[in-house]
Amino acid sequence: MAQEAAAPSGAFIGYYQENPRTNPEDPVPGAIYLRLPASDGPFSGDMFFTYIGCQSSNLGNVSGMKRGTALTGNWSGTVDDVPQRGMFRGRYDAATDSYTGTYTNAGGKQHRDLNPCIEYYIAPDGTWALFPVERNLPADFEIRLTGNSVRWTSTPGAAGIHITIYDAATLESPKGNAIVWQTLLEPGARAASLRDARLQSGKEYVVSVALIGDAAQRLAYGSKRFTAP
């Protein structure tokens, strides 16, 4: 039996999506990335759960093993000072040049009331998708940066828009959290200000844009390198 070929390596960025069936109240997307080895071996990365400034810095560390096209591992971290952990599984899809998979939360569904800051539910499970930097799906999905703002191609049916900023150098380094900032926008938005991200002038970053449909399906995704003005 032929041995399964190794899947692509390097930094892959993307988003996770909370399950709208098990968490219909507020199934949000969030930022994620992995650093993947060239051959079979350990991988690592992070999931980011912070959306607004009054929250704690919420980071989930992902780790596991890459074998052929499969990724198997776990994640653990805190969400607004409460420890969380779960399973992390996925596989490379050559048709879209992406890794996709699922994750679970061992703590199950949780209601968090942090008013006046934020009130939300943590989903018990979800999906994730990861792409090479500057890979756009569909291919004509365009991201443009002007000054401290980012714009993207309008896509009909987008119920939610997720923006992430990554530190380009940290993505390529062996460790360190590369996620700088993320935000969620309402349907219909075609541009976002990056001023709240507090980027360092002259430093290289990667911005990603995910457009999500009303059934939590991906309508478009893309990313672009840029140097902060």
C-alpha cells in the first residue's frame, strides 16, 4: 500500500467557526493559525478568543501531530479567565489547498455574563479552516488596503464578516502568538478601520477577511501582506 504523501508546511492562517446548531445564540467565527512541519511531526499554533478591549487576553494554544495529510491534537487556554480545553482534528484538502477540521470544548456550552463588558455563550464544538498566506477563495475575491483601512470585494449573502491582523514575522517564527487583533462586522460592511489594532508604523502584517453566510458557511476568504503606514 502506497504511503500517504505529506501535506504542505509553513504558516497557515484562517478562522474557526462555532457550531450554529449547538450554539444558536451567537455562533461567532474567530482567528486561528498553525505552524506546520515539512514532514510528519509536531505542529503548534493558537486560537484567539478576544474581540473587544475590555476582555481579558484570551488565547488557546493548539498542538499535535501531523501525519501525512492528517492533523491530530488538542488545544488549551483561557476564555475570560476560565480554563478551557478540547480536541482538535483535521485534514488537508488539495482541491482548495487548505486544511479543514473540527474542534471540541471539554467544558461544553457555557454562558458568560461579564456585563458591562460583554455577555456571550461559548460553543461546545465547531469547525475550522486554514489557508496559505495570500490565498483567496474564490480567486477573484480581492482585498485592498489604503492607509489604516481595509476593503474587500462585496459578496451577496454575507451574514457576518471576520477581520484578523497577524504579525508577519511571528507567523514565520517557531513560537510566539502571531494574532494581533480581530473584529466582527455586521452584514453589508465593505470596509473596516484598523486603527483599533494599534499597528506599528513600518512593520509588516497580514490581514485576513472571512465572509460567512447565514448558515455559518464560508462565502469568501482571503488575506494580504502589508506594511503599516
